[in-house]
Amino acid sequence: MGFKTKIMISVSGTLMLLAKLMIEVNSEPQVPCYFVFGDSLVDNGNNNNLTTSAKVNYPPYGVDFPQGPTGRFCNGPNFADIIGQLLGFDQYIPPFTNTTGYDILLGVNYGSGGGGILDESGKQLGERFSMNAQLKNHGLTKLRIISIMKSEMAARNYLSKCIYTVGMGSNDYINNYLQPAYYSSSKMYTPDQFADRLINQYTLQLLSLYILGARKVAVFGPGLVGCTPAEIAVYGANASGCVDFINNDVQLFNDRLQPLVNYLNRHLIDAKYTYINIAQISSSSSSGGVNPINIPCCSVNNIGLCVPNSVPCPLRNEFTFFDAFHPTTIANSYIGSRCYNAINSSDAQPYDISTLAGLK
């Protein structure tokens, strides 16, 4: 049916989802805290003070966000923000680099533009927090929570009730495997071998997160990287409307994530893991669609980010992408809502985030 990879939902339908989202926000959060690990899709300011080209604390980013440009790679809230609202938090989870005092008890966002499973991914962009660095930062957060609670056991019990979301892997392709001018990975590894390398490292990282106290963990698979305007501009689109070989390579990693989640659930019996299939969610169809499909809402520079102080498209609710890589808030709202409440079983296995939050 042609291009199936955009967020196939009508603007009016998405706005209804947003309204439903606000109604469903509880007076008390469903969980005591929410910790976010990931890349630019969830970064909410951690890169602002780093020496990197992967930061967006300037207009037109934040054009639809109450505080303006905050470091979110979006015109408004990102999908981690949306999930936080659905969990019942009445304020956005703060970035690690800007948490103070008791704020950390509600959770911390460690997301970093350019960060990947592999420490070297994104190095050509400059400084960033890789997954390993984010785990180190969470270790510091745990020590602060122990200090606040005056008891390691109390902190451990508290953290075991929190939701953790982890979304890594996109930059290991976008800013590593698909960048032969900077990295040798595509020459050293076949797509299958590279997916194995990623999953082996990711397994150790998720086990480290468990050791740090995580017991309710949603693992997000990378989305349809080959459908981003940036990759289409470089390689051209196939009949699907996307760069098929990129999506096929990334799918090899996604295919290994579900078995990894199953493995963790079998062997870490006091923890609950679930796999969120972002590729499936963003390729699903409904009536109508957000248009245009693969055109950024803003003018972009040579790395696919909005040109500083440029004027974005006026009809942002009709665009899937704000820049050449990152979704608009209207698309993030749909993705976040569906991560929280799965529409079908292929969205999330074995359960969606709303179910994960309610597990004891």
C-alpha cells in the first residue's frame, strides 16, 4: 500500500489521543518514579552543555513547548514526556544534568543525543552519554537516593516499584554502521554479526541496570531508521518509500531483542521486562495520515538538524518529522500513547507500559 512507514493516523484522531491523554492523567502517578535511558528521541537537555553538534537548545526547537527550546529534539514534548504524563506525573521528568535535591525521587531522564549501545557510536558528533555512561549516571542517582532515604534497603525497595524505559540502538546504525567514513564497523562485520555485537553488549547493560535496582523495564526497539528524511536523502527511497536495506539491517537487531527480553524474564524472576516494538507501531496503518511523509518541518543543516532560528512549517500537526531524524510532537503523541496502551499484541510483548506499571 505504498508508504506504510509514517505514523498512519489522522490529525484529528491524534488530537483526540492527546485529549484522552490529558484526561487519563491520574492525581497520583501509577509508579513512584520513572527513569529514562536513550538517545535524542528522549533527550530533554542532557546535551545542552556538552561540546557536541548533537544539541538543540535553540529555536525552532521547542516552538510548541511552554519553556521554549529545552534541548528536546522536537517542536514540543517528546515521546518519553508523553509516557510520563500517561503514567500520571504532573511534571516532566528532569534531565540528569539538571536534577537537584528531592527531584530525583520522581525519576531522571538520562537520554543523550548521539548516544548508543557502543561507546564509540556518535563520536564524530562530539560529546554524548553512551548507554554505559548513562548507567554510571544512574549509579550516582542511586547513591543520592540512598543518602536521602538513609537506607540502602529502602532505596532498593523504592526503585523496584519504578518504571524504567530503555531505547538504544539507532545511533549504532545512524552514527556508526552507516558512517564508513568515520567507522570501520561495516567493513569488519556483516549486518548479522553487527546485530550480534550490539545484542551481546546490550545484554550486559540491561543486566547492569538490574543490578542497580531496576525491576520494571520496557525495552524499546529502534524504529524505522530507513524511513527518516535524512537516510532517504542520502540513499534514495525504494518502492516501499524507505531505504529498505537500512530497515532490514536494523530489523536484525530488533529480531534479537524479543528473545533477550524473554531470556531476562525467565532468569530474573523478581523482575519484569517487556519489548516495545517501535518499528511495528510506526508502520501501522489507520484511516488517513499525517502529510507530507518524508519531508522535515524545518530547514535542516548537513547533519539533519534544524537550522538555528529558522522558521518551521506552520502546520506542524501535518508533519511526521520535525527535522530530518526526529518526529514531531503529534507523531510522538501517537507513539507514546501506543507504547502505554498497545492496540494489538505485536506492539508490546508480553505487555504494554500501562500493564507493566500495575504489576507487583
